[in-house]
Amino acid sequence: MKKCCEIFLTGVLLSLLYSAEAGAQSASSEAGAQSEIYSYGINHRIDSAKVVAVRARMDSIRSTRPVVALVLSGGGAKGVAHIGAIRRIEELGIPVDMVLGTSMGGLIGGMYSLGYGPDDMEKLVSEADWSYLITDKQPRKYISLNEMTYKGQHQICIPFYYEKDYYRQRQEYAYQFSSPSRKHLSIGAEDEKSLIKDNFMASLPESYVPGQNVMNLINSITVGYSDEMDFLDLPTPLFCTSSDMVSLQAKRWYSGELPLALRSTMSIPILYSPVRTEGMVLVDGGMRDNYPVALARELGADIVIGVELSNAKKEYSDVNNLADILSQGVDMLGADSFIANENAADVKIKPYLPEYGMLSFDDASIEVILERGYEAAVKADSALIAVRDLLGRREVAERQSRKAVNIAEHSVRINEIEIVGLTDKESRWLLDHVGLIPGGLVNKEKMDHIVGKIVSYQSFDSVTYSLSGESEPYKLVLHCVKGPVHQIGLGARFDTEEIFVGNLNLGLNARKMQGSRFNLNAKVSANPSLSLLYSYDSPKSPTINAEFKAAFSDIGRMNLGTSTDGINPERSTTSIWKVAADVYVSNIKWKRVGLRGGLRNEFFSLGNITDSLDRRGIARYDISSRNSDFFTIYLDASDQTYDRYYYPTRGYFVGLYYGWTFAGFGKGLDFNNFHTLAMNGRFIVPCGDFFTFIPSYNFRWLLSPEAFRRRKEENPAPTVPYPFMNMMGGSLFGRYMDQQVPFIGLNYATQLDNIMMMVRTDFQFRIGKNHYVTGMLNYARDCHRFATFGQGRDYIGGGVEYAYNSIVGPLSVNLHWSNLTRLPGIYISMGYIF
């Protein structure tokens, strides 16, 4: 799977590079006429006027001393070195009249231009959660159990297809930036079939992540300068560069919305979604001008101090993986510009960072990169001091006093709230659910919480915010970009019990905030199943669900928990068809606990049952009817806080189930109502960085009032139907029947009596990043009623497992033993667990 992703993304990048080069050639002949007419965001006349204005400002400075420009190149994580270089420049008292930057250099330059000093910037990059920023991940509390389970059971999860009205709005917005001939062809040309195809293609992912967390970080530090503005009016003028995928030209940012400019200049292709604005599709500026020294000269700089972060030229052995190819691809498109600018600065600061790449955002790397930036600037002291002496010694007091507000450090008041991208009805519903009201105080923590709550609905491609205005009170604007409403999921596993298991999900309207949803789930294996779920979400009431499910279980090898010779366990074989209809309500919260309850109808058809005890081994359950129908009222309560689906490092799961099977029908069936009570729990107890202690328990009690009345009979007839039996064994929950619980030491399944209790402890060691070695011990006991619990049977098992948590799911092998089989066993699995 990982290799397929690399091949696909590499192919996309190479086609992007080829298209850009070919397109640049074909577009060059039209650039003079069409670029000014149709490149709405790149207007050369307006840009020329901006250049004149900037040069006029620089001329006013030149009347007293030479103009100094600071140019910061792109470089991903290596861009943190710019902060160290800026620190040394400030220590020497060198004034900076304008900042020019690309990619990460644009972001660091943007912070500096907003009035942030080296200490402010170093604190920000050192305390930032870069994993959160780069991956767009949300804290666990904003990820529902359903979402975590879905992603943990499907290697491929693809949202697709926008709502029809929303897609037409997108098209209408896009048409306004089309040429007249394209508009003419578009109007009325789409039939329903082409609309569906175009909608589907447009809804497919355009990047690894949307980049909303980076955008929200930028918005949180640019408060007071978030509106449309001239970048000359910043405390220190800033100019940055992006690359437009439509016109195939560089977009020079002289004015506009500063957060949008900073986000677009560091929009690494494939990793982050491009910024779409004014008819442009903007990606990383490094694809056109990664080191804009020439632009600094054009804007009137007399002295250019450049911080350049390129690594040495890569050789054959250096281009190996997706990150290498992506980095080289970006560099290749901007190679001509970079070569022309590489040695054009008056002072060149070149940090030594050969061992670091564009994604080296771990804490240790950030610390070293900061130091290397400062050290490189110190090595350039002779040139920097010469610049200072040329300028003359004077206090650096030329930056304007109004500094941007960082809402991570200061709460601000809002007096108005606007939601962009939703209808009025949807906006009112959303505001009610996130608890936002005008007049209150907000800070970064609160805004991250609000964004997390909105993202948890899974209905949006991205959710960002901005605070409009120069001073308090600000206007809060939430930008909600709707995502596709349908989804498809594919999962697979290979193991030594079922050989192959496939999992397919098709969710229609599964990602809508409200209304009807349909989910089709199909499991392909030796124990196949098919389910269809309809759900209706309303704004102020629990979710109403109706589910139909059909499943087949081929229990070809079931231990009966008994033995005639004390060594070899007795076994039975059977097959069970199950057809169930379930109506229930869910999404009910009581404090932290999620509740669901409803009415279930289950029809079971039993195949031939054989056992080595001539049917005495299964006599504890009623098999009087091969085809029987049952009705159950139930309530299910659970709470889960794992920090991740596989190999969590903290959290717990607790569950409680009660069901009353009150009616049963079937030829020859002597039905007696019975109750089911089940409890289970699992607790992740971290003990240091590499060891985790994991205790767990399972309990299930089948209580029949009729059995209680017959308790004094010598051989009472069984009262609980066979399909509801207690069952344990194997490594997975519910492999053969929903009620099956795992038991290390026994493959396949083992039948237990009416009361079953099991406890287990796992001793898990992490080796390296994704390797795990786990020792497992479990103990179970069963009995027919509590009065005989002391005489119940003991089951003891244990094992050792090695696992590698790969991109396609855990690859694991365990060796085990139990006192029931008294033989060693092995189980091998590769893939997701479902």
C-alpha cells in the first residue's frame, strides 16, 4: 500500500512537472495578451504600480542611508535557521527595510515583518506541535469512536461527490475566472451524466492534507493584520512569492490578505492543498523563485542580506524516496531563477544543514537548526559588520510600533461572528453546537477547540478562522469548506484462520451533518456478512437507525471446553446463518458515556451439528429448533478514550450491555425468555516510553428465569438457545459470532457455559518506532450458575507476540499455549482488524 501511494504520488508530481514545462512554453506566446485579461490574481499593470510605490518608499529611506533588504529562501524545516540568522543581524544593530521570503522563508519573514522578534519566533517554533501542524490531525477528543473505528478498519478511505447544489456553486464561482470562449461552452453544456463524472473527479483528494492547521496557526499570529491591506503598511514591509498553477507564473504578493499570502507561499505540492483565490491555484513559491534576490533589487534594495538553505547538489544515490523526488521536483522548476540569484546577495548566510530535510520538524532537529542559523550568521560577521559600518551606527527604531497580536498569549474580544460557506440555517445550527456568542473572549486554545468540534462532524474539507479588524473588538470569521458527502472504504487482512478477509464500505451521505445516511458493509471471507444501515440525524434529537444484516458462520472447529481423557479437548462442528433486523437510537450522551438502545429481531438457521461427545457436549444449550426467530430489547453503554486505534499508549475502554430476549419462535422450540448481561473493559497503563501494562476483563451472564426454577432438577433441560452461547477463542472479537471474545492459547472458538468470566494482562514493549513484543496471560472460568462457580472449569492460556505496525495494518505472529489443548499453537495475521 505504501509503495502504491509513493508510485501514485510520484507519477502525479512528474506529470505536474511535465505539464508545467510544456504549459509554460505554450502559454508564453499568449502571455502578453491573455495574462492581463484572464489571470485575475496576477495583474502585471497593478504589480508594476506596486513596484513603483515600493521604490518610492525605499527612495525616502535612501535619502539618509542605503536600503537594506533581508531575503529568506525556502527550505521546509530548515527555514527555522532564519530565526538564528535574524537574531545575529539584530544583535549587530543592522536595520532591515524590507523582507522578502519564499515558502518557510516567507512564513518566518512574515512573522518578523509583523513585529515578532527572534525570542518570540524561537518560542513559537520550539513550542509548536509540528506533527499536528503538518498532518492536520486533531486531538483524540475531537475524533469520534465511529471515525476512529472506520479508519482503523479500512486501509483505503476515499470521500467523494459533493452535494449537487454546492457543486454548482463551485462551478459558478470557477466560471467567472474562465475565458469568454470557455464560459460560452460551459453554459448549458453539461448533461446529468457529465455533471456526475465531473463532480466525482473534482471531489477526489488533491493533497495529503488540506493544511488547515497551518492556516489557523498563521491566523492566530497575524491578528490585527488579517484584512486586505498593502504590505508596505506592515511594521516592516514584506513581499513573498507563490506559484500559480493556472497561469504558470510567479504570484508576487505586494498586497492582499497576509495570512493567505503566507499560507500560499509554503503550500508544498502534494503535501498541502493549493490556495484557491481570484482564479489562481497557488502552490509553493519555490517552484518559481525560491530565493528572490533579483526581486529585492527590483524593489529598490541597495544592500541584500540573503539566508540561503539549499543543500549540495544531489547525486544519483541521493534521490531515493518520495520526499527526495518531491524536493527535487520543486527545486527543478525554480532552478533557473535560483541559479541566477544564488550568489547575487551582498551578504550570503549559508547554514550548514546537510543532514536535515524539508520535514525535519522534530524537537531535537529544530533546536540544532536554530543554532546552525545563528552560527552561520556569526561566520558572516565580517560582511555584516561592514554593512553596519556603511549604514552608520544608529538605533534600530524604524519599525512601526503596532505589533500583531498572538492570541496564543493574549485573549481578544469579538463583537461579531460570520460563517462563510454555510447557509443561514446551517450557520445557526453550528453556532448553537459550538457555543459561540458575540461579545466573548477568544484565544488560540478556544479557537482550536471550536475548529476541532466542527471538524469532528466530518462534513468539511477544512475549517479555518480569521479575526478581522485592526484592534478590539474583532470580527470572527469561520471559513467552512464543505467536503464530499459520500465515502468508500476498502480493508483487507490475511490470517491463518480465514486466509483472506476483505471489507468493503459504501457510505451515501455518510459525511453530511444532518439528514438521512445509508451505509452498506460487505465482508468477504470464510465467514461472510452483509449489512445495510439507514440512519437519520436531526439537529436536536438522538440518531434513529434501522439496520439489516445477514451473516454466515462456518464454525468448523469449536472446542467444547470438555475432555474425556484429560488431554484432548472435545470438539464440534456446525454452521449458522443469521439474518437480523435492528431498530435503535444512538448518539445519546450521558456525561462521557455513549448510549444506544433498541429492538432487535434475529433469525438463525443451524446446519448439521456434530460433536465427538455424541451431542452431550452441546447439551448445555437448547438446539431443539434448527430454524428459530427471536426478539430482544437491549441497551448498550460504552466509553472509549484510546489515543489511537492500534497500539494505543493511553486511554481505556469500558462497556456494559443488557438485553432481554422476550420472544422466540421455531418448530419444536420450547422458548423461555432470558436475559443477557455483559461487561468488558481494557485499560492502557503507560510505564515509561517503551513499556505498557494492559489489563482487561470480559464477563457475560445468560440468565434464564426458567433455568433458575429448574435448578434443583438432576438433569434440567437447557433453556438458552444455542446461537446465544458464550464463546471465546482466537485473537479477535466476534470472528464467528458477535459475542465471541479473544483468548490467547486457543485458536478458532471454544464454547463456554451460561456464566463466563475472563481476565487478561498484556505486557507490551515497544522496540524502535513501530515494533512491538508482547507477553500475554489470560484466565477464564465458566459455570452454569453462580452457586457452582467454585466448581467451574479453569482455562489458562498465554503467549508471546511480535508485531510491526505498518501502513497496511499490524503484521503479527504469536506463539501460544493453553491448558485445554496442552499443545503449542501459532497465529499469523497481516492487515487491519475488523
